[in-house]
Amino acid sequence: MEEAQRGHRLRNIIGGSAGNLVEWYDWYVYSAFTLYFAPVFFPKGDRTAQLLSAAAVFAVGFVMRPVGAWVMGIYADRHGRKAGLTLSVTLMCAGSLIIGLTPGFASIGVLAPAMLLFARMLQGLSVGGEYGASATYLSEMAGKRHRGFYSSFQYVTLISGQLLALALLLTLQTGYGEDALKNWAWRVPFLVGAVLALFVFYLRRRLAETESFAKVRQSDAPRSSGMALLRQHPREALLVVALTAGGTLAFYAYTTYMQKFLVDTSGFSNASASRITAGALFVFMLLQPAVGALSDRIGRKPVMIAFGVGGLLFTYPIFRALEQVRDPFAAFALVLAALVIVSGYTAINAVVKAELFPAHIRALGVALPYAIANTLFGGTAEYVALWLKQAGVASAFYWYVTVMIGLSLVVYLRMRDTARDSLIAED
């Protein structure tokens, strides 16, 4: 009986994780191919100015994430985690399809960036709901003893999505070359993403619902709503914002922005920067389950504190070293060192948030405060970095990341250890 339950749980975790991979692939394709499609959607001009315009649209996608988190968090709390996951992938499919098919600025003028903006808003709604639904689903579906390990697969699949985007970029760079990518081949990954999303839609409709939600449906628990979150769980909501701020800023600084940093600052070619980033992300992905399992043994709090201390001490030196690096292996080692530090946040942040809230409001409680923090800090990371570089004070960004990690460290030191005080165990 126990073997059958374990197999059932594992199948659903794998199914939920596979869908998460495609969701995040679609989200990251935008960043991976920005260097190629920015000139298509925006008027000709300075390269950094075009990247700034594309980064601004990227940030607007993050503005929609709190809206998606609010609407679909409530939807997942009221109608089920499976229903929330299915809706999110539908929106992502539509956004990718629009980007892949929209003509450029030379053909339809300002309508081109407007359509890009609309598509990114749809994707922002999707990802805003995806994080809360998938974090809640994986945390609830996992058993108590291995909750950190299994929930870490949210970032395994998140990073896998980013790696898939980069792998396709490398394939297209090798197979078609820079000219084809700039002219038409950049559309391929968006169309691939739309097709994969249709497959995930089918997959997610076959997932089992979690026991936690089934118990809520049979109980007299209050209905999930934004007002209920603010009235009943204001401290936990603020805690999620605070513990997310430094982690999400560091994550986006070392992933989505790093590829452009290696090109514009370190001087690597587009292809070399893609290879360095992909190699570091692959090792980073493999670390997530190990760090998640470690949190099951020693607690969540020590792991997050390790990230806070490491980020506070080494963020500025790593960025400074990356400015001067010219050897690709040295660049790989530096980027990987930064990502190893960030693993103390990424591997367990989903389960920590899920463990803070009761089941009837868990998806919204995880999603909305997290999305707000991502909008303020993660989504603007690339734009802030490029803006400061254009202003001639690039090093100010390194200090900005350091200070935000330091502020989150204060929160980690003061919060309870959710591994030993989890509300999931009380469902």
C-alpha cells in the first residue's frame, strides 16, 4: 500500500514538474532571444537602447504577475491546484503564439511593440498563477519527510526551461547562423513553446488533485480572497515579500541578465555567452534537489541563512571579477560560484512559503506576495542593471544586489524554521 502511494505521489510530482518546465521555457525564451528580436520590434538605434526597450517590456510582464497571482491564486484555492495549473498553461500558449507570429516594426509600425507588450502581459498573468499553483501542488503532494527535496523540483524544472531555451538558441546559432536568427529564426522557439504548451494542457488535465485541497473542499474553511489574506495573514504575506526580495533579485541578476552582461561588459560573443550561461545553469539545476534534501535534514532556516551570508560577502567581488574576465572557463567558474550561493534560496523558497499558510488560502498566499516581490526586484533587475550601465555607474547595481540580499538575511535570521513548524502538516 505504501509503495503504491509513493508511486502515485511520484507520478503526479513528475507530471506537475514537466508542465512547470514548459511554462518557464516559454517565459525565458523572451530573455534568451532578446538580442535577436529587439531590433525587429523596436526602431533602429543604439543597441543598448533597443535592449532597454525590450527589457522594459520584460519588466511589464512582471507587473502582470501580481494580477495573475491574485486572480489565479484564488482560482486554485477555490477550484483546485490542477485547475489553476491548466489555466496558466493556456495563457502561456496564447502569449507565445502571438510573439511568434507578429510582424516586425518595419511592417506594421508601432503595432509590433504593442502586440509584443500584450503577449508579454498574457505570459505575466500565466506565470503569476503558475508559481503559486505549482509550489502549492508540489509541496502538498510531497510527503512530510521529503517535502524540501520534492518541492525543489519546481526550480529544477524552472531552470530546465531556461536551459531548453538556451539549448535551442545554441542549436539555431550553429545550424542557421546569426543572420538567420536576426531575420526569422528567432520566431522558432516561440512557436515551439506554443506547441509544447498544448501538450502540457493535456498532461495537466490528467493530474490527481492533492489531499489538502480535497479536505478543504469537504470542510467549512473560509473562501480564499485578497481581503482574507490581508486580514488573516498579513504577517505571513509581508514575510514572503521580504524573504523573496534578495533571492529573486540575485537569481535574475545571475541568470537572465548574466547572458547580456557577458556580451556587453565582459566582451564575449553571443554564442560564447550562451554556452557559459548554459553550462553554469546545468550544474545549478543539479544542485537543487541536493539542497532541498539538506533542508529536510537540517531545516530550511540554516540553508537560507547560508545564501544570505554568501550573497552579502561575495556578490560585489564576483561581479567585479566578471568585468575583467576574458577566459570562458574562468567566467563559467565565477557564474557557477554565484549560482551555488543562490541555491540556498532557490531550492527551498517554494516550500518555505507553502508551509506558512493553511490550505484554504495557500495558493494565493504563496503566489501574490511572491509576485509583488518579483515585480519590484526580479522583473526590474535587468532594466536597472542596463540603466545604471548606460549612466556610467554599473557597479551601483552590484551594491544594490548586495544590500537587498543583506536585508533578506535579516528576515531569515528572525523567522521561524518552517520545516519544524509547517502548516501543511496540520491540514
